[in-house]
Amino acid sequence: MKLITRELVESLDLIVASPIHPLERQDIETIKLVGQDHKRVFEEWKSADLKEVQIFAVMMGYNRIFSHLSRGSPKRDERFIYGNMSVARNANSLSCYYGNVFENSISNDDRSVYFGGGQSSQATVFEKPIPFDPKKEFMLVRSPNNSVAVDQVLSAARLEERIILGEWVIMDEQGKRGAREFDITGKDAEQEALCDRYFLGQFETKISIVDYSGEINLKVNIAPALPAMEKLPSGGYQIIPGRDHGKLKQFKVEDAKPLQYFDPLTFDLNHTQFVEIIKPFKLEIEQKKREIQDYALIYTSPEEFLRGKRWAFNDAVTGFDYQAITRYKNHHLLE
């Protein structure tokens, strides 16, 4: 089972971070203006309406990219620039907040955007608004070997590049021990079912191999005897007070080569060549700098931009806290 390694990542033409995976995206057909709960739809812009839309600013925060747009020129007054802030990208639809609510406005003084609750962030306001294009997407990109010149850079950002070389859940499958590739951010039915089995303790072990700034750790989560969490009617999970959360064993991997074709089913944590990390894992990581890289923000057609290039997807601006370059999201590199 081939893994994603830092050596492989650094040999690529591009690392890409975007709100939706380039191989999963669809051209936008509808812009929905929604309420604060994202459910009530006040307006829908389609077909000819989209030709009138302009993007006048963009903001990064909360592991996401927020574009600010308007139908026609954005409204301004002495203090603020008003428009509609994008809040969700789903299939062929982009959702934006409806109305000129204060939380969506951009300050003329310092280009800040107020979210409420004392939270704010900075926006980049374009000197000339960008015409909306259904085929284009905001993407943060970097070229590891400077092999690609990125034109029309709109702004810059710094992103973490933790690499999850591989992650699996080992569990019983109809009476037979099996290993399933796992991604906690996976949105398909298979990954959601694996999340249930993991959080509800219906597994044997979870094995993760993670590259932290060049140091590789192999982690083995051993399931508790009784589930430590229960599922809520809303779909989330909550801790069951007083329950054991299982055990965690961690190993330091000095050389990644033996891992290249790692088999999670045959790995024996009691008989391994890797050195067990005894002191708390948190202290081990705090002593290391995170792998932070400079990215350029562009607005382009992913299909055209990535054609003929070798690239990896960094799950850093999709809204999840669990950010990484993962094997699961980069199968196109291993085929």
C-alpha cells in the first residue's frame, strides 16, 4: 500500500488548497442568498444573473476562503463596503449571506470584517472587481520546486502542510479482520460509517502515520473495552462520563523507506523496528515547528490550471480543523 511521503510532495508541480477538491468540483450554476442559519433561501441567482455578479474582496479565516460579491457594483458609504459574503460551497451551488447585514460589511478604515462575538478578520479588497466565472474557483497554491509561474496573484497566505502518510481503522468485517482507509473529514457514506465505528468504539485499532515537519510518528489507538462516546440525534457525538478512552501507543520512525508499502493488517505493535515514544506526545510535537509554507491566492479554472501537472490537495481551507495532505484525498497521485 503506497503512501504519500514528503519526498513525493516536494517533487510535485503544485500543492493546492481550495474549498472543494478539484476532482470533485462542479461548475457553479446557482448563487443562493441565505439567512444566518444557511437554510432559508431569500434569492437565487442563475444563468443570466451570474453575468452581472462581481467579486470585490476575499478573506481567509476559520480554515476557509470567503469571497465578497455583489450583483453589480458593491454598495459603499463613508464607513463600509456592503455585499454578500460566501459561506458555503456545495456541488454546483454557492451560498452567500443575504442582505447588507453589519457582519458582512468591510470597514473602509482597516478592511476588517466583523463576525459577531468579538471575532473579526481582514479582507483583501480588489482595486477592480473581478467578474464572477462559474468555471473558476479561489485556490491557494504553491510550487515546491518553483516549476510553475503563478500569474495574477491576488494575495498571499501561510498554510500548514502536515502530511498524513496513511490512516486506517482495523476492525471486524463479517467475521474477518480487515483494514479500511480512514479520513475523519470524509463526506461519503463509507467514511461517515467508519466515523461512527471509530467514535463508538466498534473497532480494534486505528493506525495513523503522520509527518510533522519532517519527523514521522506512527500512532496506534487501541479501542476501549466499552464505547467512550455515544451518538447524538443531531448526528454528532458526546463523551460518556467515566468511560475509558482506550490506549495510545506512539512510535518514532527514523526512516520512512520501510513504510513505503506499509501493511496495517500485519503491523505488530509489540514487535516492531520503530522506537516507542514514552513521553507525552503533545510535548514531543510542541518542541517541533509546524511545517508552514507560503501560498498564493488565485482565481482560476482548476481543470485548466492543473491540466498536465502533478499536484496534491491540501485539505486546509475546507472548514475542517483537521488539516493535512492525506493519502485518502490524493489517490490520483498513487494510481
